[in-house]
Amino acid sequence: MEQPLGGKDQEPVAKRDRFAQFRGLRWWQLVLSLLPIGVIAIGGLIGGAIGAIGLIVNLWLARRPIGTALKVVAMAGVVVGSYAFYLIIAGVIYALTH
């Protein structure tokens, strides 16, 4: 009988939990982490990409061992920065095409 590429001692691959990165966050961390995704509603693909980057950065900040006040300010800055960056990109694209 043939062995799988990893050998007979290899354990089956576990299914990845898509929501694991959100577990353990406080409610306000979850809200601030998800707010950048709102750019997708006004920005389509470009907004979605910028929102996804903002989400990833906010999840990273939420897990950092820094003070709560600094964490709130930093995460809110990422939210505002995501929307501002989208508006700048959209303005540049509009100026180049009109």
C-alpha cells in the first residue's frame, strides 16, 4: 500500500478556523477592527483592498501589548487613515480620467 507524501505518521490537515483571529477580542476591538471594511461599500475593489489592509493592521494592533488608550487611538487612526487614503486614491483616479 502506498504512503502519502508525508509518511504514515502525518496527521490529517486540520481545517483552518477563519474566525480565530477575531476570537478573544473585546467588543470595541472587534468594532474598530471591522470598520475599515466599510470602505468597500463606497470604493469597490480598491476600497476593499484598502479596507482589508486596515483590517489586518487593526487586528495586529488589537493583539499588541500596549495600553488601552494608545490602542484605541492607533486603531481609530487606522480607520480614519483607511477612508482618507481611499479618498485620496479616488481623487487621483478621478483627476487622471476627467
